[in-house]
Amino acid sequence: MKVLPQFTLCLALVVGGCSGQHLATTRKQADYFPPPESQGGWRKLDRPDDIRRLAGMDPAKLEDLKQWLLQSDDRPFAAVVIRHGYVVLEVVRDHSSIANTKDVKSCAKAICATVLAIASEESQHGKTPRRMTFDDPAFDFIPWAQPLSDPRKAQIKVKQLLNHTSGITPEGYWVANVQKWEYILGHGGDGKTASLYFDPGTTLEYSTHGLYHAALVCENVTGQPYDQYCTEHLLQPLGIEHWWFQILDGDAQHGRHASHTLGLPARELARIAYCMLHDGRWDQQQVIPRWFVEQTAAPTHNVTGVTKKSFGRDARSWSHGWELPALEGGEKGKEIPPDARYKPGSGGQLIGLVPSLDLVLTRQTGKSGEWAYEDYVRRAAAAVLPKQGAQ
């Protein structure tokens, strides 16, 4: 039975690092972290001379990127490009980059993986009720799934929920993504969610249901619902002020829980990517574990080639929730820096970072459908001047 999602709407006013190989190139930028939007938010450059001198970006190419964004579709949207901590391009159409919290779609998968890394790190220091690593069996942390509807589920590792190698209900098999928890966990009487589609780790097929499971892992490890833990350990430390989470219902056995799905404005999405750019650090606090930032720079599985439900992308381009556009293969990955990480979401949502260029880019529409995600990254990277301007 399909059910409509229920949402919790949150509005709070709170005060609030690149991979190791690029740390030296960005350390001089590390002292700047934007205050919350209610206290001024991101610093922004509007004058071409400042954009060239302070951000090392080509104003003409940014103008071309602006026109490309406006012509790429007809959806309302907000898009932000940030270099050296400066907003160098902000394009909006019937939208707000600061307050519009429409669904970021699959960008939420990268955020969920990031939150699980925070929970894992905290668990190693005894700060959570249970200890968890990404190599642990995922269903040891999902008591609501007992008894297992497929014995192979016991083999699934936590990281396989994040990199789409779990075998859990891939996209495109006539199973809706917004369901009750008993159905998601294989107890709804439908073989399409009860049985795995392949043995864990043997291939890669994109799975939103896998990330639903990941949100439950977070809840069991931390003792807090996913939305509460994400808010307290990722959103608030970064000064994010506007968000909502999806809440899914279940029966008496399976309960009512937050899923990984959420909404964030484009400027707030950028804070998460900017924290990743600084090795997971925000000001003086290590918010995201550095090991997670480093691991997301490479595939986190052994599957290769274009698989059945990987959107035509080489499986090597999938990491812990995040994706590696340069490894997608064919024309998709051409002229994209090899260290780029991003997560596209249906309808033109995108959160991305390029550590070697000290570059962050986001886009949020709240809609669904195809969009030229790789082109956005390619064009933004191409707008970086060959030599950085004075800082």
C-alpha cells in the first residue's frame, strides 16, 4: 500500500576541509567559514575585477555558465558556485537560495552517508549506545527487520547500503520509494522487497531503499531518530538554519521513523560540501571524520563496468553515498577533475566539490526529471583561471 510521506518542518537559528593530497593548496583558505545566513551568511563577490583577483575565476565564463543554467531547463531553481569561500555565481529563478527547502532528492543519499560516518566515528569513542563501523553487518543495527525476509541480508555490510551494492530493491523494478516501513523491510508480503535482487557485493544497482535502511542503522547506533541526530551533529554545527525531514509510518512492530530524505536550500547544501572541502573541519571543530572524506575520493567496492541500474555510469564512480563524475566513463567524465565529488538528484539537484580547485557548487529545484549534471561540474571547473589571483 502506498502512503504519502509525512514531514517534520524545522526552522532553527543557530550559531555556528579537500582530500589530504590537496590539503596544502587550500589551507590558506581554511580560516574562513561563513556565519549562518541570519548573521550575514556567505561572503559574495559581484564585481568582475574582484571575482578575478580574489576568487581566481573567469567572469566571462561565469556569465556563460549563468546563461547555460538559465537555458538548461525551465524549472524554478537556485544555483550557487563558491571558490575560496566566496560566492562567485548565484543564479535563481522563482526560487530562494537561502530559504527554499524543497526536496533535494538523491543529494540526501550523500548527506545520509556523511551522517553515518559521524555516527561511526562517535561510536568508536563510546559516545553512542552501540559501536559501528562501515564493515559491520548492517542488519545487526536494524532490529525492526527481524526476522530477516531473506537470509542473505545478514551478509550486507553498512557500506553496501551506501554504495548500492547491497542487493536491496534497486530502482526501476516497479517498487515505489515512499512506503511503510514493514514494506521497505520486506515484511509487507511483496517479494520485490522481501528478496534481494543479487548477492551482496556482487554487482551494483542504485537503491533508494538501501538508504532508507541506512537511516535506521543511524537510529539504532545513536539512540536518536535520524532527523534529530543529523540536525544536532551535522546541520547545526555548520550553521544551517532551514531544513525538513521525511517521516515514514509503520505498523506497531516496525514503528514510525525518519528516512534519509530531506530538504535544504542551495546555500545550505553548499555548507556541507564546503566542510568536505576542508577535510571535514568547520572552524575549530572536526564535524565530518577525515577518513570519510578521504574514502569518498575513490570507489568503495570492487564492481566495475556499467551495470544494469547504474544510469549508464561505470560502477567505479560510486562511493560512500557520494559519486565520482570523472570516473563515470565515456563522454560523461571528460574534462572533469579526477578528485571531484558530487551527488546529483532527480530534477537537477546537485551538491558537489572539487578539492584541487577549492570549488563548491550546488543546485536545488525540488522537482524531478533528467538534467545535465556533469556539464554543470565541467563548466564550473573550466571557469577557474589557470593561475590563482592574489588572496
